[in-house]
Amino acid sequence: MSHDYDIGVQSVVFRDFSLVDLLAELDETDVTHLELWGHHLAPDHDDATVAAGLDALEAADVTVSGYGVADLESPDEARDHAAFADRLGADYLTVNYPPTADAITEELIDLAAEFGIDVGIHNYSSVHHDDLSRVFSTIDDVRGVLDRYDHDRLGLCIDTGHFLVEDVRPDDVVRNLSDRIVACHLKDTSEAEIEDVPGAGQLDVASFVALLDEHTELTAPLVIEYELPQDRAPAALREAVATVQRALDG
């Protein structure tokens, strides 16, 4: 493979862990890149909490590559998240909002340019949302917005698991939206778990990573994500890292 992807993890994997305990778990793996979820550190946390969090991240030598997923209902909610992503040193912000909310899209583009960060529209599914008109769940949902707003900092954060739940093949997404993929959540779905470790179900990690390599200019880490019982989260991460590393090693 020509790309040398880093491996990251979405901090939602450790949703019941404190940031410090999460970082201790990462220390047991080779993962040094994190997409930070607002539950662990957010723009509305007090200054002392944010400062302590930034210190902990620096001490752990963990790079915050991205921040999100930020759920947006109106344009005026976007600035705090974009500014916080910038404060974290993140390269991108992942977002969720209704596909028809053009005012939010326009604000995100302005903020992306202002802060020099990429914005990745994150796709969802019926796993977390009863009303799919409020989220991006199909290729057409994403393409509609990206065609209307052709900006080099606005793209897709492809969540493989949510697309699979909606019977959308991640391979087709890569081929259709290749030049607009700015971030990636490697997640799977299986008979055992609707949100499973990448490689445990329908996702062929090796072929998917090869497609990313062939069709996209993705520079962000391959972010492992799943929502499993918390007692299984640490061991599952080690399993997932090994699966992704095998794919990268070809």
C-alpha cells in the first residue's frame, strides 16, 4: 500500500471511562491517535477541566486527530465545536445534522476555512435515530450536500458500520465519494452485535482499506469504533488494532 495510515480510536469506545482511564487503556496498545468525543472533553466543560484534559493528553503522548461527533440543530451551535477542535489541535471535526439544513452546512464551511480544519459529515443509521430524515444515512444524502457545496474542507466521515446497518456497501461509498472522504470510522455489524468490532461481521477490513488507499486521498487515521459492553472494550480494542494492522501490512 502506498498510504501509511495511522490507527486511531473514537473515545466513545470507552464511554464509561474517564479520560485518564481511557488514556491508560491506550497505553496498553500501539494506538496514539484519538478522535475525542465530547463526553470526555467538550467546549462547555470548565477551564480547569479542559486544561487538565489537555495536560493528560500531552503526558500520554496521544494525538487528538479529530473531535466529534458534534450533533448540530442550528448554525449557531457550530462555532464552539469548531473552535474546540482547533484548541485540541485536531485536523478535523465530525458532525451530524439534518441533510436539508443548508444554513448549518454554510456555517461549517466558513468555520472550516477560519480554523483551518476539515469537516466530516458523519453518517448514521436506525441504530441511534428513529427519523432518518434528520441524519445522513445514504450515499444520496451525502452526495446531495457535497454536490451543492463543493468545498475542499467539507467532506464525509465514512462510518462503515452505520452504512452496513442500512444495507449500504461501504465499498460503493468509497467509489462514489472518493475525493470527499476526510475521515473514517471503522465499525462493523454482526449477528452478535449491531455495533461490532471491525472485522467481526460484514466488513472485510483488508479490502476496504485497500479501496481507501486506491480511491481516496485520506490522510486522517483509520479510527476504530464500536459500542460494546464496557468490560469488553479494552480486549476488543486490541483485537481490532491487530485486524487493522494486518490489513495495513497487506
